[in-house]
Amino acid sequence: MTRPAATARDADVRGRIFASALHHFSRKGFAATSLREVAEDAQTTKPMIYYYFNSKDGLYASVVREILEEKDEAIAGSLPAGGSAAEQVMAFCKSYMDHFLANEDTIALILREVLGLGGVPLAALAETLAERVRRPLDEILLRGMERGELLQGSAGECATALTGIMDIFILAHVLGGSPIDRERPLRQVEHYVRGLKAGA
């Protein structure tokens, strides 16, 4: 009888820690955020943070994973149900760029921080990008290949190439200060997709 109460309490404490961490990390970054202030805002203690997240890196990795999962849900939720594989690929890529532009401050901060930190946060970024954010694109490409709309090949490798085109522009903007124009990466994506079409 005590188990459900303990589980609910655990979820509440963990949730408060996570919300506090998201608030501080997204505004101040990893280095400037202390576990003490995260714990104070969450009305808990530093040992509880270690209990649920193992380390500051682990806590940050959880925040990164959550932000990317929200990106996955936003992109997947905007995809059309019908249309050709090529049209669905373009819809995914447009949504990918639009989500970045709409959430640039948070995503840019995360990218700068994670690439500098490496380790657990970078592993969480790479894993979530591959398993969650890119997954709908993998599935679209695979269906298109199975239906004969797209040339046979590795759906995963094609998805990596497509997101890589967009990520080059995003990283050049975030890390190098280059201006970003939504249409430039999408034009390059369109060229790639044209080459994927069967019988093109």
C-alpha cells in the first residue's frame, strides 16, 4: 500500500528538479548553473538530484533529451498523412527548419553547450536525434523505397544526409554567426530528394 505513494512522491520530486533545471540551464547554460540553486528552486536537496540523475551531466542530458523529444513531437505532428514520399520528405525538412527557427534561443544554447561539454550530454544529444527526431524521416524514406517511389538504398543513410544538410546551416549560424535563410538548406534538400526519385 505504501508503494504507490512512494512512486507518486518520487515523480513529484523528480519533476520539480527537472523543471528547475530546464529553467536555469535554458537561461544561463551549464557552467553558470549550480546544483544548489536547482535544488533550492525545486524545494529539495542536492543529494536528491544525485539520486535521480546521478550527476550534473546526467541532469543536463535529461534536459537535452526532453527538448529534443519535444522537437520530435512537433515535427511528427505537423507531417501530412498523404502525399508522395518526396512530398512527405520535404514536409519533414520544412518542419525541421521551422522548429529550429521558432525555438532558436533554446536550441542554439543547447547546441553550443553540448558540443563543448561532450561526454554524457553529447551522447544523449546524438542518441535522441537518431532514435527520436530523425525516426519519422527514416520511416518516410523506407516506405518510399518499398513502394518504388524512391531509389533503393539505406533509408538511415539518406535520412542522415538530409538532416546533415540542414544541420550544417544551423551549426554555421549557431557557432559561426552566419545568417540563416530557411530557403537555402531547403533548396539543397530538394536537389537531394530529386536525385532519390525513382526514374528521375
